[in-house]
Amino acid sequence: MRVAVAVLACAGLLAGAATALAAHPTKNAHFSGSFTFTGVNGFKPAVSFNVSKDGKTVTHFTFQTLGCFGAGGFKQGVNYYAKPDAIIHVAGSFKVSSSGRFSATAVVWKFTAFGVTTTTTTTLSGTFTNAKSASGTVKFAQKMSGKVTGSCESPGLGFSAKAR
């Protein structure tokens, strides 16, 4: 009986210690990084976001993508990820859990150019691996309407970011 009580007490202490050691982000920090895959022309698609003053929410999450429709040929030396239609804003704020996780589901962003509206619906999840580092996955679906129509979906794209 004493052994069972001792085991349960140790398990309770370890569970409490794991929560105490959970990674919490640096308060009022800006994080930036990139997706983990190879980019185009030596440029990698960026990911960035902010952490609130109290450290409890992620805001202003943006990522760069050429989309899942394809982008045609690439002129050397041009960063196609920096063009306005390649920057996706994931509107809203996302709570950081006590274990350092954050997520967003089905957040919509629209961009219109040349008579075509591209609607991007994003789902993301991330984890603060320590106070100044985070990693996660972004998945999105796109639908084009107007002069050109079509729809597609990306695979899950891994990212990493650090506080700057």
C-alpha cells in the first residue's frame, strides 16, 4: 500500500513539474522564421507573428507562399515570396496554452488582382519549444474566382521561428 501511495505521489510531482517546465514565449516579442522546405531563387518563404504583452496570445501571423496553383517561370534574383499576392495574413489572435501551444482553424484571407480573387483558408498549429523559439505546421486551401477559377489544397508545411 505504501509503495502505491509513493508511486502516485511521485507521478503527481512529475506531472506538476512538466507543467512548470512548459515553454512560454517571450512576452511582447516578434518571431520570424521560414518554412522548412527549400525556396525559390535562394529565397525561402517567411513566417512571422507577434506575442502579446502578457505572453498569452499570438497575433499578426503571416506567411509567404506561391500558392498551390503554381507560379510559372522564375526570373533569377527575384524574391517572388515578397510580392503582395504571396503574403497571407492569418487574422485574429490565438491563445497560447499552458503547455506553450497555439492554433487557428479555417481563417480566411482574400486577395484580388487583375480580376481574380484568391481566397485562402488557413489552419495552423504551433508550439513554443522554448521562450525564444517556436515550430509548427501551416496548411491552407485556395480558391480562385473571377476571370480564372480553380481550387487546391496544400500539404502541411513545417515552419520554425525565433524571437528577434
